Amino acid sequence: MNKIISLDEISGALVCEAGCILETLDNYVKEQNLIMPLDLGAKGSCHIGGNVSTNAGGLRLLRYGNLHGSLMGVEAVKADGTVVDCIRTLKKDNTGYHLKHLFIGSEGTLGIVTKVAVHCPVLPKAVTLGFFGVKDFDSVLKLYKSAKASLGEILSAFEMADNDSISSTVQNLKLPNPIADFPFYVLVETHGSDETHDAEKLSRFLEREMSSGLIIDGTVTSEPAKMQDTDKDVEGHVITWFTAAVDMDGNKQGHPCWDTIWNLRESIAGAGLLDGYVYKYDVSIPAARYYDLVPVLRQRMAGKAVKVYGYGHVGDGNIHINVTVPEYSKEATDMLEPFIFEEVSKLKGSISAEHGVGFRKPHFIHYSKDEGAISLMRELKQLMDPNGILNPYKVLPDP
Ligand SMILES: Cc1cc2nc3c(=O)[nH]c(=O)nc-3n(C[C@H](O)[C@H](O)[C@H](O)COP(=O)(O)OP(=O)(O)OC[C@H]3O[C@@H](n4cnc5c(N)ncnc54)[C@H](O)[C@@H]3O)c2cc1C
Ligand SMILES: *[C@@H]1O[C@H](CO)[C@@H](O)[C@H](O)[C@H]1NC(C)=O
Ligand SMILES: *[C@@H]1O[C@H](CO)[C@@H](O)[C@H](O)[C@H]1NC(C)=O
Ligand SMILES: *[C@@H]1O[C@H](CO)[C@@H](O)[C@H](O)[C@H]1NC(C)=O
């Protein structure tokens, strides 16, 4: 099931089968000056059907929203074999229940997604990137607020990483850090239609916030005129090489800052593996308390963990918290779980921001869903899959 069925170049509606690889689709729509509304580290291997079933987000969710918004329609097969055809290429369709949402993010427990209709936004003509060093987490939040105000609709990613995330990546993977050592780093990306204008906007933002003291140091660069010349890094991510970069004074320079920055951000995920066993938590927490859990866990795991670090999509409230220990132990696990889920629950966060519930977290789902919600989920499951043949053991806990 890997056929592309249609692409409407006027509306940007793409209809395709569930087994299409995300990267293949991205390359296909690019010919019509469009992009897929999601971009993930795993785009070279993941299928759009899987992305829909996990409601995958990715690096630019801040700009393009999640799949509940960009999916126009779904075709799915129920457990009894009935085909539910909700493929429409319409932005508006209020004819009763929005059934497509039952299949988005339900991890294959309610039906098998066979086709999707996706709304593809226009390919941005200009992409610019800023990488900043700041003194504390409070500055990260202030900078986020200010970035939304100054960059407006072109802001496509606002990411942060603490010193331990970046320094373990720099040390373990021998990657260069384009700026000096700071307690926190912020990565800002813009997608817009005018390179000069966008780069100016980002440079102005940098200048203003350097004088305000929120940014201590930073660098701004534009994507190398969309060069086709690509290469792959250690994890198979495609890196776009570029020739020109704009420095803080707005001068065009020839240093490879673009891929240095994204490469650094994208490599954090693998870097910790070199320190031992990694406990990974992918949670979302309301912005004001976004970083609270990291110091709490550092204190709790003092002497036990090699490192506790946090990085992620500030714009989506999604933080990745990784705890590396020299080796796996039941004692460390028991100190972390369910403690971390209890803390997330107290902060009114979600115990799974992106990666779903799967097999590992059904018995923790109550930290993010109340009894009434869980029983409604059970009723839906019973209705759509009475024999429990679709992804049994996933998502819902044993009654
Ligand atoms: C390197 C990496 C980076 C990632 N980065 C991000 C990120 O930035 N943002 C983000 O949101 N997520 C991210 N993820 C997680 C990502 O969302 C999921 O791993 C991905 O969407 C799952 O797709 P898959 O093709 O691997 O599906 P699979 O792992 O094969 O399947 C996922 C689930 O969906 C079910 N399923 C698969 N196909 C269908 C179908 N057609 N119909 C019904 N059910 C189906 C499966 O049974 C399974 O339960 C990342 C994962 C990796 C490995
Ligand atoms: C979707 O994206 C993720 C990466 O975020 C990838 O792991 C997965 O294989 C993709 N495919 C599907 C079907 O999600
Ligand atoms: C960042 O971390 C490294 C390695 O742990 C440490 O040497 C350095 O002092 C830290 N820098 C700051 C600014 O916190
Ligand atoms: C850190 O956690 C994130 C999920 O929050 C995960 O994607 C990443 O692979 C983890 N890093 C390591 C080294 O396992």
C-alpha cells in the first residue's frame, strides 16, 4: 500500500495509501512547491499510516500543527473488515462526528489506516536558523514569548536544550558546538517567503535580545539557497549542506553553521547511549513549569545517575527527559517510576507527548486520563473491536 493517489496543486491536498514513506511523499510534493506538514527524525523509514496512528508531531509542529489539524481524511478498516471511507479533501466538513479523529493517534487499536488525505502547506522559500546561549530557563521562556511577538507567523520551531544535553553530544559524538558553553541553548527556525526579509527579522531579534540581556551569545544563518546536495549523518538524517551563512552583523559568511546546529540538536537522542543505559521520558508540561522536573530528578538520582538532562520542543510544551545510568537496574527503575509520572500528573502534564502509550505505558495511563475518559476509551474499543484483535495489550490497561 505505497501508492500516491492524487495531489491537488491548488489546495495542496495529497491522497495516498498508508504504506507510503514520509520522505518519499515529501520529495513528491516538493515538485509542486509543497511540503508535508510533519517532519521527523525518522522520515526516511516511517510510513504515513504509522505517523497517523501515532499522531506524530515533529520538529515543526509549532508552525504546522499536529495531524488532527492537517489530516483532511482517513480510510480505515475496522476489526470486522468494514471499510470506513472518510477520505475527503476538504478543510471544512461538519457532517456529524469527525470519525477520522478516532484513527489518529489511537495506535492501531481501533482500526487499520489504509489511506490518508493530507493538507500540504507551501514549501517555504526561505528557512533561517538561530542558535542562542542563555543564562537560565526563565530566559528561555521570556525569549519564547518575545520570539512569538517578533517573528510572528514565520516562527516554525522553538527548541531548547540544557548544557548537559549539548555537552554530552559534543563530548560523546565529537560534534562541534557553534557557540560557547552556556547553561541553556535555544534553537529558533523560521519558514518564510523572503530570505532577506526573514534573515533580517531574525538578526534584529538577536540584536534586540542581546542588548536586553536575554541572549548572551548567538548565531543566525540562512539555508544555503535550498541546495540539492545532501548527505546523511550517523543516524541517517539528511543534512543539507550550505555555502552561505549570515553572521550576527548580517554579513554573508561561508562557515558550515547550518548543519552544525541542526546536527547537534538531532544527535542529542543518540549521544546519551554512550554513557550507559538511558531511561527516556517524553512528556509534555505546561510552559511555565516546563523544566521543573529536571532539577527534581537530578536531586532524586544524585549519585545514581551519570546525567539527567532535558531538551525539546518548548513551543509544544514537549520535553524529552533522559536519565543515563551506568547500567540498567531495578533499583533505578523503581526510583524513577512511577515517581516521574506522579510528578507530571501534579503539573497537569501528559505522560506521553509524542510516542504514544504502546505496551509500556498502559498501566500508567491513569496519570494523564481520568476514570471517565478511560472507561469511554474502553467502550469505544469494545464497539469497534469486540474480539480485541487489533493491537491487543496496547494503550488500554487490563480492567
Ligand atoms: C528517530 C525517531 C525520531 C522520532 N521523532 C519524533 C518526533 O520528532 N515527533 C513525533 O511525534 N514522534 C517522533 N518519533 C515517534 C514517531 O511518532 C513514531 O515512531 C512513528 O510515528 C511511528 O511510525 P512507524 O511507521 O514507525 O509506525 P510503527 O512503529 O510501525 O507503528 C506505530 C503504531 O501504529 C500502528 N500502526 C502502524 N501502521 C498502522 C496503520 N496503517 N493503521 C493502524 N495502525 C497502524 C502499529 O501497530 C503501532 O502500534 C520518532 C521516532 C523515531 C524512531
Ligand atoms: C512516522 O514518523 C516517525 C518518526 O517520527 C517514524 O518513526 C515512523 O516510522 C513514521 N511512520 C509512521 C507510520 O509514523
Ligand atoms: C556545561 O557542562 C560541562 C560538562 O559537564 C561543564 O564542564 C561546563 O562547566 C558546563 N557549563 C555551564 C555554563 O554550565
Ligand atoms: C532521550 O529521550 C528521547 C525521548 O524522550 C528519545 O527519543 C531519545 O532516544 C533518548 N536518548 C537516548 C540516548 O536514548
